[in-house]
Amino acid sequence: MEKLRVKLLAFPAADINVFTKAKRRLQKLFRQDMVEFVDKDPEVLVFLTGGSERIALQSVQEFGFYLLIASNIDNSWAAATEVKAWMNQNNITSMLVDQNSAMALELVDNLHKVKNGIKRLKGKRFGLVGEASDWLVNSSVDPFVIKTKLGIDQVNIPWSSVGFDAHREVSADFLNFFSTKGIEGLTGSGQVYEVLSDLIRKYELHALTIECFSLIQKSNVTACLALSKLSMDGIPAGCEGDNCSMLGMMIAKELFGIVPWIANTSFVDPLKKQITFSHCTAPANLLKDFELDTHFESGKGLAIKGNLKADKVTIVRFDHTLSKMFVGEGFVECSENRKGMCRTQLLVNVQDSTINYFLNKPLGNHHLVIPADFALGFELAARMLKMALV
């Protein structure tokens, strides 16, 4: 993994001891395996004294993102404040933090993960099997935008080119994992898993999203278990041909090593400040327990119905131009079991600002639900990718 590039800033006539002592003070903040001290092209600017403003300006580039670290001694904070004001006026995104705070440690750690995760996206490929579902009227991202913004290639795979063999053998790994639930009829779901696995190998894909309803209409089988298993195995696998959510799943995987659950926004209750999410393809490793049921909308095949393994969740969504990102947090109230929703269901308590977003300015229906708190990391990713935080 690449290290963060850190530059120490002091007034021009500062003695070398100023920098030497600073490096010793900063040992807890900057681990050797995560950072290197540089003079050129820094990503982190550490203000040691006042009078360092001009040096800071000479070290940055327009449209970049910089973490500014300062303290309450030697006019450090004053210098950082002046520089941040200048950056705000010159299309340079930055965050200012106290070097002695817990937030500084968290920011440096997350920045290291985000920097390397975004770099790993370059050259990745995902498959779109079929077309985006007709009802996704605000969720399709132009492949040119995807390539330009993230360096990811979209590979279009028509269903007409995908063959199904009714006698296809299913891997023991798939059957053994799901057969513990005592459900017959796994063969059809397993064959979908094998077909999708073949596509991943054939097209050298790192992820895929499929137009699942065409599959159901043609073959009377569902992809829910196949997508759940692939995501559990570290291959982001989404449904409904939603490439916008697929990109979010890929980003979460590269940044934090977790493939999220893509979920419908099934209900928003502003009085109780609660949101209900549901969908049939939750990655099995995110669930503390689960059972198998039919696919909700069609009543066919098999889908996964379980209870999310989390007390707190991060909720993420991009817009269809990759220029905006919503990042929210919530606390799990309970798993639900309503008949009129997709099989895996979750009730989440959220803040007023999140309720306001979902009621007045949502970026779309599907949102990514991720166990634990990754909000700060996604906010850093938004800044680095030049996405406005909604």
C-alpha cells in the first residue's frame, strides 16, 4: 500500500530542530508503515508554526484534497486557518483538525485506506448482464462517466449471450452452504451461481450487476442466492442492473473490505425517525442468521431472509452523475417480518437530517447499508472524488 505523503511546515528561517522535535511528537499520529515525510506533492500539511502560510500555498495544486493538521502552539492554528480560507476560495478541498485529537488519528487512518482504495479501483471491470430495470429512472450512470471519474470499465453482457444448461452441475460449496437450511430446490439457484461465476472468469470481472427479472421470466429461477453468495465471497454482486449501486459496492469493498447490502427504501417514518430497508440479496456474511424464502415480487425461486449483524449502520448512495454522495448513520432498531416487502428487512433509527434527505432530496431508491460506522471514510472518499456531500 502507498504511504501518505506528509509535509511539515514552519516559518522560513526555522531551525532544523523544529522539524526533528515535531517528528518525535507526531510518532503516535503518523505510523511509519502509513506515512512518509516529503518536500514535494504532499497530501497532508502539518503546521508547526505561524509564518508558514506561503510555503503551504506553494505545496498544493488546484482541485486537490488536503488534510491540514495544526495545534494550539506557536501560531500553528492561525496559519492553518489562513491557508484553509485561501483553499476554500481556490477550488481546493481540505479538512482542518487538531493534531492532538482522537479525530486526527481517525482521519489519518481513514485517509490512508481511502487513498489506496481509490487507487485500486483503477482498471477494475464490472459486468452489466442485461439492461437496467425499467423502473430505475434515476440510477443509471453513463459508462463514460464511470471510466472518467473512477477508472472502472463497464462490460455489457446481453442475456442472449448467456447460456443455461439444465443439467449443469452445481458446486458443493454452494449447495453445502445453503442446504443447511433444509430447503429443497437449490439446484436452480446454484446453476445461476455457476453461470455468473463463469461470466466473471470469462470477462475478467471484479463485480457484476444483473437484470434479474428477465432471468425469472425466462427460466423461473432467481439470482438472489447467487448474488448473496458472490458478495459474501468478496465479489460485489448487485441486482436490477443498477450500476450506480454497483459502483458503491465496489468502492466499499476496495476502501474497507466489506461488500454492502443493496436495499430498497421501503418506508420512511418522520414521526418515529425510522427508516425501513428491505431486499432479497443481502450478503450472507452480513447476517447473524437467515432462512430461505421465495423471491418477494415474483413468488418464485429462492431468496435470502435474515437478520443483519449490526447495532449501527452506515447508509450510502451516489447520484447518477457521480457528482453527489449521501452518507448517513443509523442505529438498528430491529429486523422486521412484513409480508408486503422484500425478504430481508431492517428498521433503523436515524437523525432528523437523514429523515429530511429521504423525504425531500433522495438520490434514488436503492441505498447501500453497511454494518458499523464508515461515515468518516466515505466522507473523505467524497472529498477526494470531488463529490458533493448531500
